[in-house]
Amino acid sequence: MRLKTTYFIAFLAVQSFFFNITAQGLYQKGEIILDNGKMEAAFIQMDYAFPQRFQNGITYMSPKTYAKYLKKGKVKNKKKIKLKPKEINGFQLDNGQRFSSIKYMDMTGKIKKMLPKRFIVEQIAEGKIDLYKLYSRTTGKISYELADLTHEANLSAEGRRNLISYIQNNFQLLIKKEHKNPRNVVHINLLNFIGDNATVKENYDNNFYGLRNQFSEELKEGKLVNKTYEASFLKMINDYNSGKGGTSGEDARK
């Protein structure tokens, strides 16, 4: 009898351990920036298998509620707070990621959506030029490129991992200069954004950022970019926002 009790306690301990690992992966510690500018500590639900859930609105718990959640394994739904994009300016996570609430009108498809919609998107550059990442949908009107991956994710853990990997490496990269509306970087005239910085423009022309290697007819027909493209584009925008232009085109060729 004592042996069975020992095994049962061990089972509960293991179950509790894996629950805590799962919970810590689903809820990320950070701060919410409310629309009045106030900051609120929170544990925010972040699941990249369903990115629309944090892009169309956030679900979070207070630190006190989260501690109870870890201890008991459940929490009442009314303790999970939900906010719409219009109710916050954004949020930041302890891992350094920042998210902002913006209005975006998708002009990349054959059918243009004429009314902008508010999203909460990851902000990767801030300054005279802002850069954001917008991820694809996996529920409702599923993004066409995710149809097969979403189906596989419903069947196996490996399928879920493959879906998350694809989503995090294939996304829309949005650009906004000063007070203009964000645009998808694939469909812009780049000179309208960086052409007034002679050094950055020269660096781009000389392929210092490696960005020109990323262009292709296939890319121009779509709207998604990958992390390699993001890194090249971000390097250029950071140079632009610094006001220094980075290394000169002449130095970059040496």
C-alpha cells in the first residue's frame, strides 16, 4: 500500500512538473502598455500556433492569478483578462520582444481591403522608420500557405512544431515612415523610405546589406518574407534610424 502511495505521489509530482513547463511556455511574463499610457505587469498568452490570438487581442493574467494557476493547475475564466487592440498601446515581454497596436490595411491581394484593421504586431525597429512583423492566420479564414501545415498540426506534436517553425520564419514585414500608414515591404518603392539618406542609399546600391540578393519575381508576387530577409532589411533600417548611415558604401566594398 505504501509503495502504491509513493508511486502516486511521484506521478503527481511529474504531472505537476510538465504542467508548469507547459504553462510557462504558453504565458510569457511582461508588461502591458494600456491606452492611457499606464504599465501593468502581466503574464500574457503567446502561442505561435495561433498567432491571431495575440494579434487580434490579448489574454493575460495578473502575477497573483498566474501564481495560483501554477499551483492549482487551473483558474476561473473570469480571472483571464482579455483586451482588444484598441484598448492597449502594446506590450513588452521580459525576453525583449515588443508589440504595438497599429492600424494596417492589406493592399497585397487581388481584392484590396479598403478599411484598415487594428492589429497587435511585433515591433522590431522604432524611429523615423518603424518595422513590424505580422503573422498568418491558422483558424477561421486560414492563410492559404498554412492549410496543409495546420491540418498536420491538429494530428501530431511534430506537425504543431512544423507549423510554428513555418509561421516564425515566414511573415509579413510592415514598414511605416513617420505618420504614414504601414505598408508591406515587398510592395513599396524603397527610395521613398531610405532615399533621403545618401549613405544608406549608396550602401543599398552596393549591396552592403545583402538585401538585393533577396529580391525575386516570386517574392514580389507574394507578401511573405523570411528571417534572412528580415535581418538584411532591419540592418538597413537601423542604419537609417541612427542618422549615421552605417559604414559608407566605399568602406563596405573593402
